[in-house]
Amino acid sequence: MRLSPVGGPALLILIISGAVAEEVLPPTIQKLMKGYNKYLRPFFGNGPVTVGMSLDIASIDTISEINMDYTATIFLRQRWTDERLVFEGNKSLSLDGRLVELLWVPDTFIVDSKKSFLHDITVENRLIRIFPNGTVLYALRITTTVACNMDLTKYPMDRQTCTLQLESWGYNVKDVVFYWTRGNYSVSGLDTLQLAQYTLEDYYTSESEAVYETGNYPKLIFHFRLKRSILYFILETYVPSSALVVLSWVSFWISQSSVPARICIGVTTVLTMTTLMMGARTSLPNANCFIKAIDVYLGICFSFIFGALIEYAVAHFCTLHQPNSAHAYMYGQEMQDREDEMNGIVTSIGGSRALRARKREEVLSRSGSTSSPTHSLPKEELAATPVPPPRMDTGPHPRGRCLRTILQVGRLVRFLNCCHVENPHYIDNYSRLTFPLSFIFINFLYWTYYLYF
């Protein structure tokens, strides 16, 4: 056999290192490794190999709403039986982690992992242990960042369910079968887990199959549900925004003549609320599809603060345009005269007809004629006989249409007069009661909906 100039030395080094490794290995391991092919799985051609798994959650470092992921450090333990590693004795063999390169191991990977790494200080954090019956225990210490789809519509009163999924990369269900060694108790370390903004509500495990174009692959899923702690957000956002709303109500007790004071309170609270709203969104993803609970509350507070500023603008406008007593009296007299004038136009037609009837009666009585049917009636009865008003709805006469228009304008003027604010100071008095009651009622609806629905 002829070696190439480049590949010859490298191949020679591998042969020498393999020979040295065989000499260094204990006789038991040398016997096990003799004729062992790590490229073939156990029970090759005799059914699938079953791999049991368990997890120990060392820590969940960060949970990011912006990136929709979490970072955790876990101890992954895998157990399977390899009939080629059976040996005599009653004690297990704990080997150096670097000897894993000589054995077949499952090709397990984390499905939704964005980035992962195996700890290697001071050496690679691997554990390999072989039992007399051929059972192999393989443990790893891994830090991984896993994607977690979050629903933030109730943020910060939300609950998130995240998963950790383990699959086989190349072996399908005909070659490898995954299972949890102890069911839900296969995951440990969660009882002592401390999280910054969350509390662990529940967790459970499940087994499934991943269906791809290349076949069905075994899958193990670990589900855990997290509840966000709201105390931080109450102190950081809810209390300051509510305090700004209450501060905007101070202007209702300040005189309307103090324009700079009321404008200063209104504008300052609006600007401060705007800054608070912008700060609350810095730690959240910029997604238009999420209308979060905290956005709704900040919008409510901003509406009340802005409404308090608009209330003073309306009250001050009414104060500037309020007529004094003399003008009010003249305005009332003018409106009364207009109403009397419109009523006089309506009744003038009926009055003229009554006058013509009376004149006709006088003429007939003077001439002694008794042919008129009205001659036999007394004058008092004739005067008391009601004369029906003219029907303005009938006939194409322009005077009727004009009278209808005047009456409609009169009704509109009377309606607007009813809406007139007699004393603009009443606006502040009403606002002192309506604004707090409305804010309390809306808060009751808000907290009831987001906490219980």
C-alpha cells in the first residue's frame, strides 16, 4: 500500500494513536470495544432501539418578549441498551467523556433551538456510564435558547406556555423510539427554580411523532406554563399613570380665570403621560397585531387627561361668550318678541275673517235684512264662536310655506336656547363628579375583564 505524501503521515498518526488507546484502555473496555462498530445502532436489523430521557432544569436565565424566546441551562440524560456492551460483573463502568467518540449515541436535537452550546469548562461536560446488562447512561450539560410563541394580548396579566421539544435527526420511528423514563417526574429542578418576572404554574410531558417528508420521527415534548408577576408593572406603570389622571383633576378646583395654572397642569400631564406610554413600549415587540392590556390602560388614562384639558377649553370658551344680566334680559325680550310676532302672523288671518264677519252682521242689522243665518245669533255668541285657524299645510299659497318655515326655525331656536349653559362654572362642578366616577367604573370593567376572562 502506497501512502500519498500528504495523507500518509496523518493516517500513520491515527493508527499509532489507536494502538496507544487500545493499550491504555482497561482489559474490560478493550474486550467491549473489540469488533464494536459505532456507526451501527444497537439491535440493527432486529427492531428499534428504545431511548429513555429525563431532564434536570438547572436555570431559566432570560425570557424575552421581544425575541419570543427563552434561554435555559439543562442536564439532558439519555438511557438505552446496547447488546454489544454486555459484560460480566455487578458494577457499572464510569468512563471519561471523551470515550463517547468510540460509542454509538442517539442523534437527539432540540427542535426550536436558536442557538445551543455544550459546556466545556474545564472539560466537555459529558457523562458516560455502562452497566453490566449493556445499558448506557449518557448525560450532557447544555445551554440553549429556544423559541416560544407568546400571546401578549393580556400583557402584563398574561400566561405563557412554552415547550422544549426533543427529536431524532436521522433515525425514524422504525429505528429509534423515545420515551420519558418516569412520565411527568422525568423533569426535575422546577420546584427550586426562581424566575425574575414569572412564577411556574404547571408543567407536564408528552410523547409524539414528527411527520416530515422523509418519514416519521420520534418526539418528546416538555410543556411548562408561566404566569407573569404583575406587581412590578403596578409599581412601574399602573400607579404612575393613575396618579397622572388624578393630578389632571386638580384643575377642576382652580378658578377659570387662572388660565396659566390650568393650562400648565393640562399640558404637563399630557406630555408626561405620552412619555410614560413610549417607555412602556420599549421592552415589547413592535408588532401591530398585539393590542396589549397595558396599552389599553395607558390609552384610557391618556383619554381622561386629554379630556380634562378639553374640559377647561370648553368652560373658558363659554365664560368668554356668556352674556351679562342686561344682555341676557334684552336677549330674552327679543326672543319673546320674535315668538309673539310669529304667533301674531299665524292668528292675523283668523282675526281678519272674524272682523269681516262682524262688519257684515252690522250691515245686515242696519238694513233690517233677516235672510242671513248669522243674524239670528246674538252678538256675544257670535263673538265667542271660535274661528278655525287657516290650514297652512294645504294649498300652494307661498304664505303658508313661509309660515311653516318660520315655525320650524322658532322650534330650533328654542331647542338651542335650552342647550345654552347659563353658568359656565357648573361645568367644573359636574366634572369634579363625573370624571372620578367614570374612571372608577372603567377601571372596574378593565380589571374584571383582564383578570377573569
